[in-house]
Amino acid sequence: MLNLFDKKLERLDGFETDYVKILYYDLPKNFSGEYKSYDYSRFCTILSGRKHVTLNNNRKFMYTNDNYLLLPSNSKVHMDIDTDTKALVFELNDELVNNVLNKVNIEDYIKEEVKTDNNYFLGQNKYNISEDINNIFAASKSKENNNEFLIDLYAQKLVFDLIKNKSTYQILNGNSSHPINIAVKYINENIEEMINIKEIAKDLHMSESNFSHLFKKVVGIKPVEYIKNKKLELALEYLRNESVTDVAFNLGYANISYFIRLFKDKYNMTPKQYKLTYFEKI
């Protein structure tokens, strides 16, 4: 049982099978802490109490034992606990998710779609999910032989019930170890830096040409176009409070004129014209 968030303790604590790691938290009133979901999706639920959550430094919400929270890998979560709270977390590894996805026809089971940006999903304990939670928890506490086998069966059932919702399916499927998913994740997380496509390809054990070809096949555009679009989309936000020069440098453009030309090609106006039009009084 854990009473704080700590990666080293999480490695030592909990019950782990081939498919899932189960972490049980007993958090006291007025506790405040931060944790990450690291390499795998995390399915979080509350046995008693409630959590006030700030996700990835900007999204704030509260949830109770009526809800579950599904987090993709590498999510950053801050928790504020205003009452004694017992929480149960299932870390779902990629092998578990891929095993379920490979055995079912997704289109036959998806029942609803709720808007999400793939950064998290807060759902209600329905579609047998509450039963799945209880079965996994009970099996983890059981002293029967082969309880790990039962936990893995119940964990597969949990993932099966989760993918009935298109939004949770997208989150779970987004944790795929496919090289282009890895590349897109790296680009998104380092979009303010100078991104070297050749180095990304090398890290994925691919030639630059093969990587670019596969990237375009999966994403629809070449990696250089994807990076440019992401930077220029972010530029629109930064121009609200920063100068054109600062925005260019902050997005990794050492050549200001080049940045201005790219911006104008995409938005049919210069960054300065954009600031004057939308953010500054003339």
C-alpha cells in the first residue's frame, strides 16, 4: 500500500503480472503530490474519497468513485486530496492492449464516441467496467493458486470493455510501439527545439528516406511538413504575448526572415500583420 507518489516505491510495491501492475494508494487528507504515467497507459479509479487533479499543468477537474480516469503514457498529474482517499491504479502494458486489439474487430463493438483530445479520458463506471475493477482487485488479494492467470484474464476483459468507447480506444491504441507513433510523440514533445529528422530515423533504426516514406504513409504528410505545421500553429499562440523575433527563436528558427516567409506562406499574412490584426489596437 502506498501513501505517496514515488516512482522507486511504485517499482517495489504493488502486484504485477504479465499484463498489468496494480497499485493501491491510501492517501491522507490534505495530501498533495505529483506523478507520471511513464511508459504505459494508466487506468485510475477511486475506492473512497475524491481527487482534485491538474493534468499536464493545465486541465483541472475532480473525480470520485463514480468515475475512472484513463491516462496515456507520459502524462503528468498533480493531485490535491481534501479528504482521506483510497485509490486503485492499473498500469496496462502494451502487450495486454495489443493482444486484445488483435483478437477483436473494433468496429463491431464501439458503442459511443465522446470528444477528447487524447490527453486523458474521464468516464463513468459502466459497460461492466465496475465489475472488471472489482474482479481484478479481488483476484489480486486472493491467496488462491494461479491468481495471476485470473488477473490477466480480467485485465483483458477490462481493456475489451474500455475499447467499446471510441475515445478510450484511441488513447489505448495511441500507446502503440509503432515507430511513427514514437516519432510523432517525440516531435510533439520537442516542438520548440531544433528537430533533426535524420537523428529520429537513426534512433528508430531506419534510413532517413524509409522513415520519411513511412511517416507520410501513416500521417499523410512528410515529417518536415508536420514539424513546420506544428511550429506555426504554436506560433499563433505565442504571438499573443511575444514579439515576432522571440517567437521565431523560441520555436527553433535562427533565421527570422525564414520564419516570416513560412508563416506568410501558411497564413497569407506576416506574423506582425497577424499580431496587429488580432492582438494589438491600431
